[in-house]
Amino acid sequence: MYQYDDFDRQRLNERVVQFRDQVRRWQAGELTDDEFRPLRVQNGLYIQRHSPMLRIAVPYGLLAARQLRVLARIARQYDRGYGHFTTRHNLQLNWTKIADTPAILAELTEVEMHAIQTSGNCVRNITTDSFAGVAADEIIDPRPLAEILRQWSMFHPEFSYLPRKFKIAISGSREDRALTWFHDIGLHLKEVDGEVGFTVIVGGGLGRTPIRGEVMRPFLPWRHLLSYCEAILRVYNRYGRRDKVFKARIKILVQTLGVEQFARLVEAEWAHGKDGPATITQAEFDRVAAHFAPPDYASAGGVDSGLEKHRRDSAAFARWLQRCTHPHRVPGYRAVTLSLKRHGAPPGDITAEQMETVADLADHFSFGQVRVSHEQNIVLADVRDSHLYALWLTARGAGLATPNVGLLTGLICCPGGDLCDLANARSVPVANAIQARFDDLDYLFDIGDIELNISGCMNACGHHHVGHIGILGVDKNNAEFYQVTLGGRQGNDARLGKIIGPAFSASEMPDVVEKIIQVYLDHRHADERFLDTLDRIGIDPFKERVYASDTLDWATHSEKEAA
């Protein structure tokens, strides 16, 4: 993984010193709350419903074991002993004190971490595939270019006060696992006639106005990545709206102008910078790519002959292998997902003790590196087949081996109204109630692949729009209700889900999900997944079942909606 040089470390240390003085001035009354707000936001510090929240960056989802141990120590010393991994690779500490944040940032600096640009109207954390570098379907490893994007965007003076926040995702595989269609800029690495480049997608996003991005440039040579992104951002900075926050994202600008006109403006702007100083040289790419050289797989030996025996002897281990391990480009290895979706726990939360366990597992079994997925799980990317059983035993003891990856209870969920000041409704209790209703592994495995995403408000931190089943918390007359969508999906065929009708109360949600699942089971053909059945029969049979019962009457809900 990338190692900071002296210049990187100097910049981080200077930022800590600067912020320590800003906190001192605020505490002394020399800065008002309004004056202090943009300063703390620049360092990832929010004021939430009950306490300040510090959002720590995990660029392109890659952590070293030593970094995770420091996060565990910080969570234990300055918070309540746990953190929450978000859908954008960040770690959130939800119970910090403002006075402690300079000390936290100083400790992060010691292991080349920070909270810079995890909030505010700037270029946010660069994200990518959690299997980057090891995926069996990978065309090009996106991590070196993601790191180059990080270096370019961090402290960029021209883009520190954009009309609104700005998110970039990059994918290097045949199957898009980085949700690139729903980012401000989505980048698909590809190779055409021996030349590496990108398909450039622009204007995607979720939130209040969910929009699937549009292809603006079918092919951009890789060396022009920075200058072209710079041109996009300059056009957005110039023409993006600043008068209304809900109209300020680039997706609104692209929709207003049309992608063709937007592309013309970008191409005209790019003409001034193409082949200029922002052009990535081969030497610079090679310098960064050297930090992502593959580990010494050759010394790890071959496939373990005992793996099949463990699989036969333990049904629990066999289930975990099926759901939580993934193909690797090197024979004899697999990538392993450690599920943070243990039933009854807030999805995405990880305790300090679990962080330390994961760090130990990474050191023993995965070359000391950890990945964070946008599904809010942990990935150990390089595990030998011969080590899988031993890893599973330890992970199971730490509550990290629930075999529900890709299943209904392996859901994505934001913290919601329990913590977030923006939320309209609580997310975690609904998630836990659904997990409790579907707490039968045989039934879950029979249902098969299905993604359920929950957000507590329109900001869509739980990516509910792209869940096969999406749940959105809404406020109705100061009461919490939940709107349901069906048919959303990520990947190459990314789509937004469709609202099925009026919203439901929290107590109704497990019944609603159960009825949706039952319609699928009643109509599915052999080996047909939930999405296949939904696409084939349409949304109406699901609506009819959900709203037809005595307890979930369509007319009653329509009256509630009107009220």
C-alpha cells in the first residue's frame, strides 16, 4: 500500500497544529460557532444529534493492520469503544469530544491517516472496488490511479469550496463493484487496442434527486485523468448552482444543460490543460504503482488438501465458504469478507476488540492488509486456502463470521435517527427487526442473493435507491414511516428502485419484507434470483400482496399518505 513521504507527513502535521490552534481559539471565544464550523468541517468533524462525530478517511478502502490497531486504540480512548464503517470507506466515531479531536488527528498522523476532506464542499474520499488488485475479473488494478487522484485532490486550492460535495469512484474490473454509475464522476478502466484508459461517467448520484450518471467520454487515455477531471470540476465550479443546496450537485447541472452541452463545455475547458503539467507521466505512474506490487504469493505454497475435509465435516464452515469467500486471481488463494452484519448489532459497527482481531488476522493470514467495502464489511484480500479454516474459527469467535454476505440480513444500513441529526427516522431498529424475522440460515440460503438497503433520510447514506429492496425513513406528521422501493441494483446494469406505494410504520416493516420475499418464492423459476423474478413478473404482484392484507390496507395507507 502507499507509504507517505516526508512532504505528505509535513502537510498532515501542519494541519494538526493549525486545527489545534483553531480549537483553542474557539474554546476561548475568539471564534464564534459560525466561524469555527467551516474549520472543523475541513477536518471531518460534524455536530450530530447527541455528540460530535469525527469521520476518518480510508482512501480507496485500504488499511494496514497497524493503522487498524490505532483506530481501535482511538475508539477505546476517545469514544465508546467502537466505530462505524460507512458506504464510502470512511470510519465514523460518533461520540467524540471537540476538545479531543486535535489529539486524535495527531495520533492518526503517526500512521499516515487523517480526516481531511471527509466533509465539506470539496472532493471527498476516492473509492474503488474492495477486491482491487486480486479480483479474478480485473482488467487493470485501479489502486495506483486512485492514489494519484487522492494526491491531486487533497488540499487542491481551486476545489476547496465547490457548490457542493464531490465524489469520485473508479473501477478496474469487468463487473463494476464501485457503484460508479451513481457518483459525480465514475471511471471505468478499460483497454482498447493495447491502450489503457477510462470510460468517463458524469452526473450520477443518490440523495434527494437520485440520477444514474451518463457516459460523457467513451474513452480517455489514462495519462489525461487529472487534467480531464480538473476540466469537469472547473465547469462545475463555474456553472453549478450555489443559491439552493438541493440544486447544487453536479447531477443537477448535467441534467439542466444536457450531457452533450456539458461535455462541450468540458472539452473546451480541457483544451487549455490537455498535455499540460497535470498530465500523468509514466515515471510518476510507475512510482505510485510500485507501492501496490503484489505480495510474494509464490512462497505461500499450493492449495490445501484438507480444505474439502473441513467443508464436509462442518456445515457451518461450508456455509461461510460459500457466502464469505471469493475468487482470487492467484490459484490457492481467496479473498475473505468478514461480515459486520451480526444479527442484533448495528450494521457496519465494529468494536475496538474486533478491530484488533481483524488486525491480527490480517498479519497472520493476509500480508498485513485490510480492505473496507462499501457494503460496510471488512475484506482480507489474500488468504491461502490452507488458512481458511483457522481464520474462520477465530473470526467466528469474534462475531465476524456471520455467513450472510449477499443475503437478506447482510444489509446495508446508515446509523439513522439514533445518531444522525439529519435523519427522519431510525434505521438500525428496523434492520435488527428484519434480521430477527429472518434468523434462519436455511431459509436465507434458500432465498439466495438479495440486497436490502436502509437509509434514515433522503441523503441516502444507506444507498437505499440501489437495493434490490430499498427502505427509506420518512417523517409523517412527526412520526417515523418507511417507504419501500424494489428493483434497484448496482453493477454494470445499475438501476434505481421503484417506489411501490405509501409508506409503512416501523412495526410493519418485517411483515412487508416477508410478503415481498414470499411473492418471489411463489413465482420464481428454478435457479432464478430475486431480481430475475422481479424483472420477469413486474412490480404489481408485490404491491398487491403487500397492500392486500387486513393489516396493510391500501386505502388506509392512502389516507395516511394524504394526511
